[in-house]
Amino acid sequence: MPITLENVGIAVRDLDSAVAFFTDLGLTELGRDTVSGEWAETAVGLDGNHVRIAMLQTPDGHGRLELFEYIHPDPIETEPTRPNEIGMHRVAFSVDDLDAALEIAARHGCHPLRGVATYEDIYKLTYVRGPSGIIVMLAEALQKG
């Protein structure tokens, strides 16, 4: 059975600020909508499901993020995910210039969890705490091409 990844969905506190963060990093906003109704309640498994959504796409056209902000029921605040917790871990992006990506992240108040590391001679990478506490991995290939 062929399978492809459609998107990764992430609930956020503030849709506008999350969209601004990811579009500043280079993703393209494909569109926004407000979603509710019986079909959404059935698909998500949550009565009264009513959300604002934005669909974003990576420049290569292969990766998509669906960001959603709950209108109803009220969003539930949780502690930010830690790297060793079971469950959704992080979203990862390859970037051409890690320093430039970190400057963009910093403008949004998002900084590395600890610092920038080098994985063998392959990647320079870091985890930043993005909007709504999302862990975002940014990695720059050291051997271009």
C-alpha cells in the first residue's frame, strides 16, 4: 500500500504568531480556514471541535504543517514537551544557513534549548523552543551539494 505524509498538525496558543514564526523561517502559507461541524467532531473525536487553521508548506513542496488554534472547547495548557518525553517530539527543518535561521527565531523570542551542536561532519544543528512551546530542530548540512 503506498503511503505519503500529508502534514503534521500542531495545536498552538496564537495562530498568527505561530504562522509568522514559520513563514519567517521560509515556509509558505497556503491558506486559512475555520473548521467546525459534525464531520470535524467525528474526524478529531472531540465534541464541539471548532478551530482556526493555517496550512503551511516548505519551499520544496513536500512538507506541510497544519497549525490550529482552538476556539472550542477551550485549549488546555500543558507544560512544554521535553526532548525525552514519549509522544510528539519535534518538527525538524533543514536550513541553508543555521545562523540566519537562529536570528529569525530569536526575533520571535525563540532560542536554542542549550546550544548548537555538530553531528559528525554532517550537520550543524540545534533544538529551539518555538511558539506555544513547540520543539523545532534546525539543521544545516555541512557538506553542501
